Amino acid sequence: MQSSGITDTGSKRKNNQDSIFFSDEPVGSLPNLYIVADGMGGHRAGDKASRMAIDITVEFIKKSTIENPIAILKRAMIYANNEIYKSANKDPDLVGMGTTMVAAVALDGKLYVANVGDSRLYVVNNDIRQITMDHSLVEEMIRSGELERKKGRNHPEKNIITKAMGSRDEVVPDFFEIDMEPDDKYVLCSDGLSNMVEDDEIRDIVVDYKDIKDAARALVDRANYYGGSDNISVVIVSR
């Protein structure tokens, strides 16, 4: 596997509450690991939540002897959620902090994906397909038929998250398993990208750049070109 990642403050924010992690080398019993987290809850709290989520998840995986990717991601994320929640309740400045997370592991021709919140994973080839499902008020409205998907992008309640790590004492991530094809690329991103750049344009940029590092940089630049209203994080993975 090959990967590249970048996180950017964006054009409007003063600090970056996103955090990323990507490793093509083994992390504990896992052969690789890719994560994007988008913190929330104010300046200090958002920074801390996303960084804690990744650091605790990675450390848990390094120490674990579990080999099943879904099982280890589930336990690691639940443990990280509990630690973030406990930290928030000990410090008045951190009350209400939380973070989204999307994580992926490639193993034996399969990609195993976990997510909480609205950070996403896309599969890109000649088309683009969103694998994760946003845990957001707008996504719930779309699934219930109250809102058309094409109108969801600019909905005033677009940023209301219905599930986040650390905001409650319990969290249940969603999990996905997909077959990997030789020409596929996998894009993990925060909503600072997906809210600013249309899916088809994300696909075009990833396809047009042969180097995934250049593609990641181009995606961030495009989000900033369209206003960069939020922090922007991207991790691209290819075989």
C-alpha cells in the first residue's frame, strides 16, 4: 500500500482542529492504518479531541493482539471514546468536546472501514463512491425522505452531527468491508473537503494526478479556492 496525507487550517479558521494518521507499515497486528479525525467543541477542546482520538486508537492497536481488523478497530474506537469522554468531564474547558473519525485497514484484498460522524471514505476509479454514511442531521433527513440529497450540501443545519467520539459515554461505530480493485484509490477526508468540493470534482482531481501526494495537495487547494471555510484533511491510499 502507498499513502499520503495532508491537513490544512483552511482560509477562514485560525486553528486546525483536524488530525490525521497514515502508515503503510504494520501498526500492532494490523498491516497498515489510515485515519482522519475532525474535532469539535471550541478552540482547545476540538484540537485535543481529534488528537486524543487518533493517539489513543493507535496506541491501543499497537498493544492489542487481536488480528481481525473490524474487531480491533471497534475496541480501539470504543476505548478512545471513553477516554475522551472522561477527560471532558474532568476539565470545564473541555466539556462537550468530541470528534469524528474515519479509519481504514487494507488486508488480503479487502478494505475494512470504520466511521463515527461525517468524516468520509470514498472509493475512486472511473467513478466515485462514498462508502461511509454520515452521522448527521441532514443525512437522517435525506434517508427519511424529508430532504433531497442535492439540497443537503447547502442546508443550514449541515454541520449538526448526530454521533461523535467523546460526546457521550458510549459510541457505536459503523463498519464496512469492500473488495479492493487494482486501480482503486481511497480518499479519507474531513467535511472541510466534502462540503466544499463536489464528489465528481474530487474524482477528477484524484484521477488526473498520478502522484497521490500531488492529488492530496490539489484537493486541499481546491477546497481553499472555493472558500476554505473549515479545516481540510485528506489521506489518499492506493495499492
